[in-house]
Amino acid sequence: MSQKKSFVLRLDPEKLKSIEKWAADEFRSTNGQLEWIITKALKESGRLKKTDALNDEEDKENINKSETDN
């Protein structure tokens, strides 16, 4: 699994509420939803390196496997 850095993000309260609702609708954490949104935007803009995209897919597979094991 890739190493992750933490940082502070300031958001308008209404935007945060919308993201929290969206995350809940898709059974993700707010953090997971934000990471998904950012990854999707990076892929669509062609700014995500292939190795990063592959690591993201591996992480997703590991998460799905651990969820089905439980």
C-alpha cells in the first residue's frame, strides 16, 4: 500500500456537507470520497502517472478483498 501524507484542507461548510452526503451515499468515508474525487480529476486531466494509477488500483483491490474477507 502506498504511503499517504496528511494535510489541512479548508472548505466552505456547504461544500463539506455536500461531500459528506455524497460519501455516505456511496458508502465511503469523507476522506475516501475526497481522495476518489481528486484521483478521478487527475486521471481525466492526464496528470496522474501510470505508476500512481496502478498503485491506486492495487489499493482498491486490497480494500475490496479485505471487505469481502470480513
